[in-house]
Amino acid sequence: MEGLASTPGAPASGIRRPNRTVEARPTPRPVQTHRDRDRFVGFAFAAADLLIETDHDGTILFCAGARCRLTRGDVATLVGRNLADLVASTDRKYLRVLLDRVIEKTRIKPARVVFEGVDDQRFPALLGGCRLDSCPGSLFLTVLLASGPHGPHAASPGSGAGQLLDHHGFLSILEDRIVRAREKGLEHGLTLLLVEGMQAMVDSLPEGAAAEVRQGIDAYLRGISADGESAGQLSADRFGVIHASDVDCQEVQKHIAAIIEDAGGELPGGIRTWELELDETPLDAADAARALVYTVQAFASAQGGEFTISSLEDGARRMMSDAVERIGQLRATIEKRDFVVVFQPIVALATETVHHLEALTRVDGMSSPIDFITFAEDVGLIYDFDLLLTQSVLDTLKAFHKEPKLPDVAINLSAKTLMSPLFLKQFQAVTEPYGALSRKLLIEVTETVVVTDIARLNDVLQKLRSSGFRICLDDVGSGSTSFQSLYGLQVDFAKIDGSFVRGAAGSQRDMAMLRSMVDVCQQLGLALIGEQVEEPEHARLLTDLGVGYAQGYLYGHPSRDFGYFARDWSRMAGKGGKVLKKG
Ligand code: C2E
Ligand code: CA
Ligand code: CA
């Protein structure tokens, strides 16, 4: 084994703390002792690249391992240096928290730490450690340098050196970590932390002290978090930490208060924490995690309201039980297929004939499915629902396939569904049994979620197009469908948000907006559909702008009677373009 380093006169067994006068070469010792030590070292190397013994201050007393980027020479030359000097400056406080936790808890699981090599390059590694009662004053640390897709180089979202995950990063790991922890039987806890008045307090401090507070909290929360990378800052004064079960809320509050106090800060409000219990929910692990994500999302975005300093526990508990109940209902609606599909015609303005239909969901007791759909998106159940709806529409098309004028049907698929890694495969599995009939489907992309990766969404859309599905970008002009999507997504149709169409009839300003939007879409070569056409005036206005298609109560309300459209839709042009059947 290369690079074993110890000092003369070290005690007879184990990796013992040598004295400080360092010599890089191991000195001969009785054979048995050597073998004992090497055996221990061998076991430890099974899990690490580098073994380091430090004192409580972090000064390296012993170092063994393969040559690495931390030194130009043998790793033994690191003896006498402080471990903190090998770590990126942004991670030094964090390292201190980890060492303190080894001292306090006797053992820490490997956590991600960013080191700085002699070449000034930073690289992450996993640092684990323990202390032994028989060797007071020593900390035994392991460093795993290995890289690769599963190694510590595989950075999690948002985790730069010395940084907590941001709101999105935290939510994206939360579900995964909680489900995985439950599967593995690990007792992970989630603590939500509210430091009221944090922003104002930090702003009032001198720059150095403000940095102390920020970095101190950052380092402490990462230090107690699972793997050292499961802590996030959700808003200016809100944090979330996934941690092992040996961390308790009181301890977290005390530590944060001490960090603030040490920097000379004062909190006008207080610090509150809430630790979440998952086990009591009647949901399965995945759905319980969804309820949790929903609750944390609400905690992150709440400005006062449900989650104030005095009501954090109550607010969060209520939010969680509400989410659990609603998810249970949503599951039942999906599993029992407790929804119906209604159809609304989209009409070609030039001929006033039905061009295709849009399928819209109706859930019992709700006039509009919008709350249902939004909640399904928020808790990650929209995927199951969208695929089920696709199948339901295909079944309807199949039931009427002998009709001479079977209309095309647009279905709404959430961008979240389209971006899901399994989507293309499962969509193909759903549509394939229907053969050519499935190409009667148009896909409306309802971008009600922030699409951070337009290019990836476009990739999915182009694969669908090359398999013969036409795509329509929904709600263009509303806040939810951005200009980036309009430019970044190659689609066949753009549907102009209804509020624009109705607004343009009454306001010059809205009219100017509508005109420029239509202009952009036309230049991009898109066929245009105007929504919420309720009055003949709306239809005229769209025709004048050169919009090809329209949808709205003027032509027909959504209706369950698909047969009506399948049999008669070519005749619907009469009577001023109005579809006589109402939903
Ligand atoms: P959307 O895709 O923009 O659907 C058009 C909405 O406008 C429908 O509301 C429709 O009933 C309504 N509408 C149609 N004509 C008029 C009109 O002349 N005036 C006015 N004021 N409204 C009109 P609905 O059915 O309440 O659906 C709301 C939203 O829920 C939909 O907006 C869509 O985003 C979503 N949605 C509905 N069904 C589904 C579905 O099966 N899957 C998914 N992912 N989303 C769906
Ligand atoms: Ca739509
Ligand atoms: Ca729309």
C-alpha cells in the first residue's frame, strides 16, 4: 500500500495518534503490529481512497492512501497540515461543522466536501468519520475521491461549493430522498426552519458579520443534512433539511441562534422548526412523499399566511393533512376513472366547418377541472391522469371509427407529463394498439409549469411530430406560455389565450398586443387558433387578423356527445357557423 505514514514510537495497534515531529517514511516495527495495522487500514481502504487521522482542531496526524491531487508528493507529506487548508475556502466552515459532529455524535456518514488540489482545481469528495473512546483527541476520517456518474462528482442540482440547494433543487431531491430512505428503512427526518426577520437582520449587519451568518447557517445545515447535500434555502428566511434521525429540532434552533449571536446579530422574530412525521399517513410511500413535497412547496412560497412564526407547526400540519386527503381523493378519481370527457369544436373561420375537437375533462362536482389539474400537477399525479385521458379519448375514437367524418381530437398534456423520463415510451405503449387511429390525436401543450429546459421539451415534441402527432402550443400570450417557448418549440398550431381575444374587442392596447402576437406566430409559420370566441365580433376580429381557426361558445360549448360531432360535424357550418348542440 502506497503512502502509509506514521511516526516512530507509535503505539502498538490500530491507527494511533503519533507525536507531531513527523517523518514521512514508516519505520520498521514488529511484524505482528504491522500486520494488525495494515489489516485495519485494508478494511478502511475498502471504503475510501484516503485515510486521515486528525486532532480535534483538524491538524493531520496520520495520512495514508494513494497519491492524489492534494499534494505533489506522497500523501504522508500532508501530516502536520490542517485539513481545513486542503478544503475549498467556501467549505471550511462546513468542514468544521462536520468535525464537531464527529466529536459530538462519534460518527458521521460520508458527506460531500469540496477539496482544493495543489493545481488549484476544486473537486468534491466524500468525507466520513468517527472517533474512538480508546483514542481520545483523535478523529478518524475517510475520504472517497472516486469520480464517475455515481461518485461524488455527480453534483446534485444547485449544489455549488458552499451553497445550499435552492428552492427548486431542494424540492427535486426531497421526494426522491424520502422515498429512498423509506425503502431502505432509514429513519430520515425533515426539518423546516423559519428564521423570522433573517433578511432584515443580515442586511443590518456589517458585511463581514453578514457573511459569517450566511456561511455559518449554510455550513451548519449542510453539516447536519443527509450526505451533506440535503439542505436547502427555500426563501430568504426559510430552510429545509433532510437529516438522520439523531438531529432534533431544539438542537437546530440552538445552533442557528448561536451562529447569529456570535456574529453580533439580533433576531426581531424568532426561530421555529417543525419536524415532519411521514409514517402516520394512510398513503403509500410515493404518495406520502408527494404530500410532503406539496407541503414544503407551500411553506417555501407562503408569505406569512399559513406559516407564521407562531403557527408553523399548526399551519404545516394542517397543510400536510389537507394534502394527504386531497391526494387520496385524486388517486381514487384516477383509479376509479371517475371523470368524463367533453368535446368542444375548433372551427375553420373561412368555411365555418369543424376542423377538430378539443377533449376537456369534467370531474363530478367541479364546474372546471382547473383546480383538479393544477393540484395533480403540483403533486406529480398529472402524468398518470394525462395517460389515462389519452386512452379514454382513443377508446372514444375507436367506438366511432366507422363514422365517415371522424374528427381529429386535441388532448391537453401538461409539460410536466411530456418532460417525464418515461413519457415517450409509455405514450407509445398507450397509442400503439390503436394503430393509425391514434394519429387523429393532436397534442396541446399546456405549459402551466415553468419549463426550465425548453430544448428538452422541444426534443420530446419533435419525436412526437416525427411519429405523426401534430402539436399545438396552448395559451400563447398568457403568463404561463412564455415567448421563449414560442421561439424554442417547433409546433404546428398556436392557440391564442382567450383573454387576449376577448380583451382585444374592447381595448386598443389589447388589440395591439394581439396583432403583434399574431404577427410573430405567422412569421414562425404556425397555424393560429383563437380561443374564447363568444361573440360574432370576436370571430370577425380574428378573421381580419388572418387567424385561421376559432374555438368558443359562439360555436359550441364542450359537450359529452362525441357522436354528434362524429356524425354531423360537416353539417355544422349552417346558421351563422353556430353548432346547435350545447354541452
Ligand atoms: P384550456 O386548455 O385553455 O381549455 C379551454 C378552456 O376554455 C376550457 O375550460 C373551456 O371550457 C373554456 N372555454 C371554451 N370556450 C370558451 C368561451 O367561449 N368562453 C370562455 N370564457 N371559456 C371557454 P375548462 O374545461 O374549464 O378547462 C380549463 C383548463 O383545464 C384547460 O384550459 C386546460 O388547461 C385544463 N384541462 C382541461 N382538461 C384537461 C385534461 O384533460 N388534461 C389536462 N392536462 N388539462 C386539462
Ligand atoms: Ca387546451
Ligand atoms: Ca387555452
